[in-house]
Amino acid sequence: QNSTFNIRIQPPATDSFELQVSGQMLVAELYQVLMQHEITCHRTCFSLRLGDVPLDSHTKLCSVQDGAVIRVEEELYSVREAHLHLRHVRDLLRSLDPADAYNGVSCSSLSYLSFYTQTDKDIGSEGGWWAFEDASVNFRPPEYVLPGSKDRPLAPLQPFRDDRKPIRCLKVLSMSSWNPPPGNRKMHGDLMYLNVLTIEDKELNITSSTRGFYPNQSTAFNFNPKPAAPKLLCHSLVELLSQVSPAFRKTFSDLQKMRVQQHLYERTATPFQVFTWIAPEGDYTLDCVRAEEMHVSPEGQEEYPAGQRRDWNEELQVCRELPRHSFQERLHREMKKFKKQANRDFVGAATRGAVAVIDGNVMPLNPAEPPHMQMFLWNNLFLSLGFDVSDHYQPLGGNSAAHAAALCDLRGAQAYADVDVEGLYTLGTAVVDYRGIRVIAQTIVPGILEKQQEQTVVYGSNDNGKSVFTHPRFLELLEKTCKPLRIQRHQVLDHNSVPVELCSGIETKGILGNDGRPYVLDFLRTFPPDLNFQLPDTKVAGDVPEECRKFGYPRRHPHSLASLRPELMEAFIRHRFELYVKMVSQGLEKLEGRREEKSEVQKTRDAAVDAAETEICILSTDAGGREEHNGVPSLIKQCRSTFAESHRRNVIRDACKAVGSVSESCFDIRFNPDVSSTGVRFPPECAAQVDKQRLLLWDVAAFLLSHQIPAVLKDFLDHAAVPMDGPTLTAALHRRGVNVRYLGTLLMELELVEEKGPLSHVQRISLSEIIIRSAKHIFRSFLQGVDPAALSAAVSHFLNCFLSSSPCCLDSCSDELVSRRRSRRHRRSHRGRAASLKDNTWSKMTPAELWSRIRSEARDYFHYRINSESIDEVIETHGLQRTSLLREIAIKTGIQVQLREYVFDSRHRPTFGEEDVINMFPVVKHLTLSGAETTGLVQRARVLIHQGLLKDGYDLISQALALFVRVSGILHEDACMCLRLLGRLSYLMGAYLDALTHQQKAVMSSERLRGIDHPQTIQDYTHLALYCFAGGRRSTALQLLYRARYLSLIVSGEDHPQVIALDTGLGLVLHGLMEQELSLTFLKNALTLTSKYHGPSSLQYAHCHHLLATVYESRGDLQSARQHEKEAYTIYHNQVKAGQESRATRESSEYLRNLMQPAESLQNGTGRAVNTDLTPLKTFSTSSHLMIVQQLNVALGVV
């Protein structure tokens, strides 16, 4: 069923063509393929028939035979189908236009890989490796890419593409003002009317009918729906326009040719919308589809007409109820869950709804309440704001707690979704931050809006523990989640002081919906609290461990919802399990008598066993009148084993008690999420257990400080984690279970390190992250007081206060000057816009005030003191980049700025103007789904690869990729990860062409899914350059490395370990291209950075010296070559324990001996030394291609 085969597609009035399909492909997926195919792309309203039998859209193609002919049958249009056809035609006409990617719509995103791989002239070039394919090729990079350049231009981030210029096929395509058709025309099949202006300036009025499209006789002022001469009826709008406009026929043909040249990964829509933080100023053109969507989608209207709105909750829960017994059932279930829960269906609707709410286009359910307390119902989604409504979060920290609760709830929902207990239902959830306000979008529990929530809660508490309920059905279901989530089943006192049992945090609520399903929601306490961070007025309970006190903990925090990460819990449990195993092993050694001398207790127990033997013998004799010893040995053996088992149980019980296990018979550590919750009361008989659980949480908090933060620092020192920006730093912390709020502690630990050089990049990025996050907190409240008409002015003013070096002042708006000239009375009654802007609170912010607030926020939230008096001083002292800071703050807050070169150092003019703030995008967080079956395949493949079974690992990864693509499509993080692994395995097995193919897809996926300047994209570019060089595409490899280096400079600057690999790779590639001077430029910079980040006595430093020696040798500078190789030999000799016997030392010694031979022979021949240091000798040729590839493998960490 997974095999591929060929079928023939027979379109109407066109020759048939062959198409390769998979047996697992659905007919619905074949529809989408045909709508993108070059021949059938202009068709949307059709059915597929096998013979005379129509194919059901949910049928798999495995039922179709190889070579079968599937006929495309034209169907009648409806109004909906006509609208979809018009949208599709619009998408075709704009398929080369990047405007949708810039504007963040239609799941479009940017990719520039083909810009650098389109000129592969060196593929299959002859004349040997070192024969240039074009003598005129200039391999020198732009000046801003060279080492030492301080220029960071932004324009190359999105290079202009001549080969992708948008082709204009029509001047105007719009809806006619004669819409909708009158009743008499509906009786003739008219659906809607269109206006078209062709390139030849020919005006057309077109009727969309049930049978297709035809020109009518209407004009702008005269309605005449009769067909115009010549009478043409075409089922496709493209066919009609091709017949009436020769220019359209030609331009559309050209468009199709360029569109087909696009890679599939470039034109496929992403599952989630990706926004770019910077975009050029584009032309705004007429677009009938966009204009129509304003009236039918969320801007002021519901997305679907009444009666046709989707029931998101029902769709999600039906997917969860799908069978999961067989592998195929589980795969089908995961596919349905992804498409309904995590794809653009739910997340896209939630994002549009949140934007509509903040823009004021949705009527609140409670309009009489203040704006921050309002709730909304939109498209069957419940939308609420991240503010403290009715002082519900007041005991937890007020608005700060309400804002944090949304993400806590999302993380908890993710945990329960991963556990996926059958019969337990959670809500679809997404969190959207837009214009400084957090919006929580959730599906609706059936019946919850018909009564108060207090009446619907049958489990948990809705008032912070004042009233608590429990329910046997929820206890049974939640008990199944306790073990995987490490939650201890515990008792609390309800409002009547009666103990009730809970299997979750007290805030988790259980509701029985009107559909009979048990729903759980509000997962604020899914993970145990972090006792290191507490509210300012909280009384510290229990003894604080010495490790915590040493670091200054516990510390105050804005809210009491700070929780531990699941990665930390697992690390702590692994640590305690190691202690448990060690204690049990030591106890059992004593039990087995491995010590020669027995203790008094053991002697006493042996005596007891002997006495039992005697007693058994006496009893057996008395009972039968004679000695029956047949059963006595077994009884004695049983007695001895009973005492041994008692010993073993005691050992295990003592070990469990020591490590904090909730069970006395086995290792089982769980946490009580309510031990530090305010308002929660425990039964008196549980006091000892609660104290024990609180002590366990203090142990975890101490473990984080004493083990995990040092482990993070070790990762950085060993280069196991190399962060380039804030998100990658955060990911490195999270892998060790360290929350971002510990950044201040991490920075203080970095400042105590003696050798600060190797970790200077981490210190720089950590400080930058604290500054950016503090600025983001301030920006959130800053925006909430801004009038919508002043958004661009306010955002640009904030950016100027944050990053500009000049005193900020608000510019007046020229548009307002025009309006003020309308009349003298208008000029007297209304002040200018600039004057009104200066009266706003936000406009009074100064750079000094903003920096003061950033320092205060860093001190209060991260507990880190920034000693610099201004942002300029921080940048100067710590080597930060304003471009990198702009990128970080824009990505985190959703700001989109104009693509141009910004002058940050000007003292006379602000850096940003109103026109530089192009847009603001929502920042969306949602649930992520990963298939357990497919993930297991990847893990098994990694084990095989680690064992050296590359081919077997390759096969498993290929299977995993096919499953990931089937579940989530070709553009997904999991599929991208598989492509990356397949590329690497293909390269290691020598299949360079396959490696190129897989890695090219991986690069495009990274660009489309993560962003064109994401660190993972940079890494993927680097590996693709390696595969290109190994496969013969030398100039392409060079351009890819230049691109990767430029992106690294934008993201993190030149002083970074990642630049070492890039500069080494560039030096080697240029060396292979005979560009020795440029090669030396990059290799020398790599040597300097290697000395800083790896140390002057490291093997990496020796490797850099060796590479420099080979380049100097090839250009004839033997003195420099010998000098560098001597340095390399010395390091190898001192580093490697085997000394002269090590391979590296032996090879360096031999190479150094070869370098010394020319000078010795010349000196012996003439009796004196001859200066051959700068004499280019032909005997010293450029290194072989294979040697360069091997050096690249080492430099880029592939082997």
C-alpha cells in the first residue's frame, strides 16, 4: 500500500498525462495535486471518475490499478465554488508575488535558497577538479561578509530576484457593482459578475454561471447580462481570458513556466503562518479577493454565515475518539488530530479571532463591563483576555498571574494531550499576543454557556480552594495521568472541612458537558511549583536548603505560578533513581553475606531460623508418631527465604524513604502540586506527608541550582550547545530543565568564571535576552495605552527610545497638514496631529526613562543588576549589536519594520520614523502534536546509526519521513528533521546527489517554517554547502557559505563560535578554488576565534594552524607554512597522550619534515641557505579534493 505507481489523468479537451501517486494517497489529496499541476491548475470545480464510477474523496488510491485512467469531469458551479475558483485564479496570478509572505497571509513564507543554487554551472564540469568552469567568475564576497567588517546591511537579508519578478497578466480583476444577480438572472444560472481590464486596456464584464464563465454586454452604467459577441462559454476563467486576450494568454504561459520552475517546497503552504520581522515597502495593488474577504471574514463579520459555523470542539473530540488499536488506526487518528487541532483550521481561526477582538471587530458578551474584563464568542470559539477578571487571580499575583496563567494552562494542556488518556477530554487552546494584549482562545464545552461555571464544576475548585469538589469518574480518569505526569494523589479539605481526593492540582476543573463527555480544563498546577520564586509577602514554609540560600533564594516573583519544567523533573528523578539503585545494591551486598563477618543482628536472625528448624522437626514428629522429614526441608527453606525477603524489603523501604519515593516497595517519585498553594487546606493526618512533599520540592529547587545550571555551563563549554540568539539560548536552558527566570543566576555564575573568553558569547546573548525580555514586558503595557490611530508613531517612538542614539522627538505628519488646510475654522478647532501625539502618555517616554525601567524590570524579574547607565554603554561594554537587538525585539513583540539601512549612531536624527513600522503581527503559541509511532522509529534509527548501521538507520528514517509527511504534510518540523538526517546519512555513505536532494529540502523547510535567518537555517545552509562541495558544485558551496556567514553576522555578530566553522569552511573552499589570499583571510580569523573559544592549546587550534600551513605551502610561503605546522605539531605532541605514536602527531611530524626538505636540499647544494620563503614552487601543489573534503568534515563537525 505504501508503494508508488503511475496513473493517467485525462482532463477535458486536453491530452492525458502520467502522474506518480502513492497507494496511501486519498482522492482528496489527488484533487489538490491536480489543482497545482501545470496542465490542470486552472480547474477547481471537477470530479474524478474511474471509468463511469465517481471516486469518493476519502477513498485511498491503493484500490486503483497501476496504469489506470482517471477522467477529470467538469461539474456545475455553485456560489461557493465560484468564489473558490476566483480565489484560486487570484492565487495563480500572484504565485510569484512575495507580497503574501511579507504580509503574513495565506500561510506563505519566504525562501531564498534557489537564489543561490540557480547558477550551478560547475555541475559535471570537466578538465579536472581545479579547472575553472568560468574564468570570469569572481569569488570575492561583498565587503560586509569579510572578517573585520563592522557594516551590517539589512538589504541582503531579502535579495531581489530578477528571475522571480511578478508577471502582470491583468490590470484589474474585481467584483462587479452589479452583484448580486437579480432573481430573474438567478433563474438563468447567474452566480456573480466580474469586471476585468486586460493588458490591452480592454474592459470585460464577465458572468459567472453554473456552467462556467462568459462575457456579457453590461457596462459600468448599463446592466445587460446577455452574452456578448463572440459568444464564448468556458468552464474555467483562465480559459476564457486566454481566448479573449492574447496578452493574457502569453503572460499566463510565461507565469506557468516560471511557476513550474519553483520547487515544491517553495510553493506549498506552511501548516502555520510564519511572519517575517522585516519586509520591503511594496506596491499596494487592486485585489478583488482581498476586498471581498474584508466583508466575509473576521473584519467586522463572522467567518462563516449563521448555520454554517464549524463546531471546533466536536471536531476535535471526534478525532480523539477515533480507534487506536492497530498501527493504521493510530496513524489515521494522528492525521485527523493534526489537521483539526494543530493545523491552520483551529490555530488559524483562533489567530484571526484574537486579532479581530483586539481590533474591536467582535461584540463582547458583556459589553457593560470594562474592556479588560470583556469576553467574546467568535466562530464557536471562546476568547478571553489575559487580565485579572473579578480579582480571581488576586491571591496569585493579580494581572501578572493572569498573564502567566495562560501559558501555564497551555503547557498543562500540552502535557495532558501527550499522555492522551482514552475517555478524558481537553479543550483546543491557543494563546495569541497581539498589540500588547494576550488573548486566550478555547473551544467551548457544550452547555457551559447556559449556566454559571460554579454550577458546572464537579471536580476541582473554582475559587482558589474555598470550595472543592471531587467526582469518581474524574478520579478514575485522572489517576491514569498521575504516573506519567508525576502527580501524587492527595487529599485536601473542602468547604465543609471534609477531606476530598484529587489527582491533579486544585485549580484543574472537571466539567461534564451536555454531550456526556468529561472535560478537564485550567491546568495551572500541572507541574509542581518552583519554591525558589514566591510572592513578596509569602511566608517561607519549611527549611530552605543551603544550596538555595547560597544563591540568594527564595526570591520574590510577580506571581505565584512559577512552576518547574518537566525536563527538570525527569533529570531529578533520574538522579534520585541512581541514588536509589546505589543504596539498594549496597544493602543487598550486605544481605547476601559478601562481608566475612556477620553482624550481631544477622547472628540473632540465623539463631531464630535454627530454632524454627528444631520446632518444625518436633512438631512433625509429634503429629505423626514418627519422623516424617519429607516436607521439613521445604518448610525450612521457606522460613529462610522469608527472612531473606524481609531483609530485602527493609533495604528497599529504607532506600525509598531516603530518595523521597511515595511508595515503600518500589521507586516511584511523584509531586503534590498543591503543597504551596494559598488557600488550600490539608487534613491534619496528612501534615507529615505534606511536609515531606514540600521538602522534596525544596530538594528539586536545590538540584536545579547545584546540578542543572552547572550542567548548562558545561554544555556551553563543551560546545554541546552553541546558542546564537535568545530562542536558541532558551532552548538550551529548557533542555536541562532551567527556566528563563534563572537567567540572572546564570549570568552571575558566568561572571564568576575565571576564563571568560570561551563563554563570552553566552554572557553576551544572556544579557541581551534579559534586556529584550525586560523591554518586552514594558512594551506590553506601553502599547495598551496607545490609540489605534497612533500605533506606528508609538512603536517607532519606543524603538527610538530603545535603540536610537539621538534624543527622540515626534515628527509631524504631512497627511495631517493637508487636512488642516481645508478651512480656517477647522484649523482653529483642531490641533495638529503632532501636537496631539505629544499629549499622550506614551509620547512623553524618553530614552533615559525607558532604560531606567528596563534596569528595574531586570532587577525585579530576573534579579540581575545592570550597571550600565544607558543602552549605548551596554552595547559598547559587552559588544552587543543594535541590529541583533532590533531583530530580537521585533520577533518577540510582533513588530514588522521596513527593509532599509538604519543609522543607529546618528545624534541628530531618530533612527526610526512612522513609515518604518509597517505592521504588527500576532505572536501565536499553540499545542504541538507528535506521533508516538513515528517518533519511535526515529529513536530506533538513531540507535542503529550510533552502532554504525547506517543503511538500516537510513531505511528507518525514510519510513519515518513517509509517515510524517502523511500525517502533517511535507512542510513540518518533524519531516524537516528526517530530511536533515537522511542528507547526513547519504553523505556519509557517499551518495552525494541524494545528500544534496535531501538537504536542499531541509534548507527550504527551515526557511519556510522557522524563518530565513533562524540559527537552524544557518546550520542547514552550512551542511548543504559541504554536500555541494563534495558533489562538485564548488561555486554554489562558496555562495552558500557566504550566505550562512552573513546571516550569522546579523543574528549574533562575528565574535561567535559558529563563525569558526564558517570561516574554516570558507578558507578550505577558497583554497580549493585557488583563491589563496581570501582563504588566508578567513582562516586567520578562524584561528583567532579558535584561540578564544577553544584555547591556544586545544586540538582545534592545532587544526587551524595545520590548515594555514597547507594554504601557505600552496602559495609558496614555506617559512609561514613551517611556522604554523610547528605550532600544530607542538600542540598535538602535548595534547595527545600517546605522543609520537598518535596519528595526528605522526602526520604532523611527517608533513613538517616534508616542509623542511626543500630548504635543507638547497642549503646542502650551495653551502648556504637560500631564501625560498616566498618562492612559488610548482612541487607544492594545491591539496587534493578528497583531502579538502575530509578537512571540511572535521571543521563542520560532520564526522
